[in-house]
Amino acid sequence: MKLSDFSYNLPKNQIAKYPVSPRDKAKLLVLDRKTGEMHDKHFYDIIDYMEKGDVLVVNETKVFQARLYGKKEKTNAKIEVFLLRELNREDCIWDVIVDPARKVRIGNKIYFDDNLWCEIIDNTTSRGRTVRFNQPGKVFQMVEKIGLTPLPPYIKRDPEPSDKQNYQTVYAKVDGSVAAPTAGLHFTEKLLAKIEKKGIHIVPVILHIGLGTFRPVEVEDLTKHRMDSEYYEITEKSAETINKALREKNNVFVVGTSTCRALETSTTAEGFVKPARGWTDKFIYPPYTFRVTQKLITNFHASESTLLLLVAAFAGTDLIMKAYKHALKNKYRFLSYGDAMLIL
């Protein structure tokens, strides 16, 4: 497969700048892999495709307010510091991106308010830096108050107070992502309660999504692309519940590409899930044999993105490009705040 096989033209007016309200009123394109049939529904209809004993696997990662603005000591130059990931909690060391990078050197201190500042201790890439904060164990709590929502670069507007809630799943629990697991944004507490009442098990995993999710694939030969590493966690209890469903021939509905990558990273040769925690740089693209994911809930992704490649591996390239064509024609909304797809 070549990268250009996954190219399509996305009109700017179909990139969603805001989510619909309520969340589950978003459109849902239901795509049947066996028959190729497509049905236009709403997200709240998703429960109709689930049966008692099925499992719904969700990513409980929480987006933190990763975009900070501070002032450089002495010069007071305005610096944007985008937090990527915590490297060492005890020593308060983080990977960040700074802008403008030319003004930020090792040894510089950047002050965000009276209580929070960081010191640059290393360079990583042209804009990347390693920093040490002055508040061990408290950075997540502090940036929650002063940081801004890290909206994706294709949403061409400034973050608003409403984004803090909108760009977060209702079941988010564990701080660590700089991008939302967007397929999960469509669930409401009311819809999840209905799903549980029907006898479907809601199972949590964690994969902290990094900026790499927006990184373009820059090689035509897909075998040469490398994914950024992201931390994931699958508990013993979650693995047991998923495996029980698999053994009993119930369906495993996977919410989003991040959840899918966590599950497919940690499987046995027999096609079951292993409890695990660690880092994954798993890159899924066609052809790929999925071991655990049986039904996939996902958003509509950017042209030539790693997310689109994963979805194409699941549904088949020709069918997924046909479905995207249908979605464009029928005015579905695309990308993070956009509509959803259920692939059966």
C-alpha cells in the first residue's frame, strides 16, 4: 500500500469547529464490512447494534490543559510552552514544545504565574525541550487552572472555556493526553447508562494520546513510517472481561483508534488480550489482521493520516474510501469535533 491510496479532498467547511449538542445527536454512518451497506443514523442509535453480553471498550485517558503561556525571566518575552508528557513525576521533569524556540535556551526560566515556573534543562528537537517544574507532583493540578485546552491544529480558532468540557469524554479519569480520544466524545452519561442497562459491559483501558496523532506521514512507503511512543495500560480485570466475551462469542465494540492500538498491542497468539502496561508505537495499516477488535467506533479522519490507515486496515481500503465519499456527499462533519462511524 502507498500513502497516496489514502488521499481525499476535505472541504474546509466540513471540518467541525464545535461539537453538536447534545453529544449523542451527532450523525453516525453505519458501515457493514461484509455487505458493504451503509446506513445514515444518529449516534444515539448505536445501542441498537449491541446485544446483552457484548463489551464496549473505552479509553479513560483525560486531556489536560497542556497549552501554557509564560514569560521568560529578565526579558519578559512571551513564550508558549506546550506540555507533551511527564517523564519523571518525582523530579517534575517534562517533555515540552516551546514557541518561539529561538528565544529559549538551556538554563532559561519561564514563569507562568506566582506559583509555577520551569527551567530548561535540555534540547530534544528544534522546538522540543526538556524542562523541570518547581512543583513536584502538582503540575497537572496547576495547569488545570492556568492552561488552555490543546485543540487540534486544524480547528482554526482559539480555545474557549466550553472546550475544557467539550474536548473531554464524560468517562475521562486519568490525566495524560494532549489530544482527546475523539470517538468517545459522542457518548453521554444517559446513553452509557442505557447501554449498561441493556447488559453490555463497559470496560476501561488507558492510552495517553500524544501530538504524534497529528503528525503527518511523510513517506510514500508505509513500512518506513515510525509512530511516536504512547503510554498504555490494560488491567487484569479489563482483560478478563474482554476475554470472557470473546470466548462466549459476544461482540467487542472498540471505541476509537487509541483504544484499538492499546488492545492490539497486547494480545496472545490465540487472539486474547493480555494485561499490560508500558509504551506502544504500534502502527496499524493495511493489510493487518485484527486479533481482538470486532466492531470499531471511530470519527472521520484526515487524509493520509495514521488514523485513516488504521480504519482502512479494519474495513478495507476501497470500502472505507467509498464510505468517506458518501460522508462528504451527505455533509457529515469531519475530524475531532465531527460525526462518527460504526464499522460492523
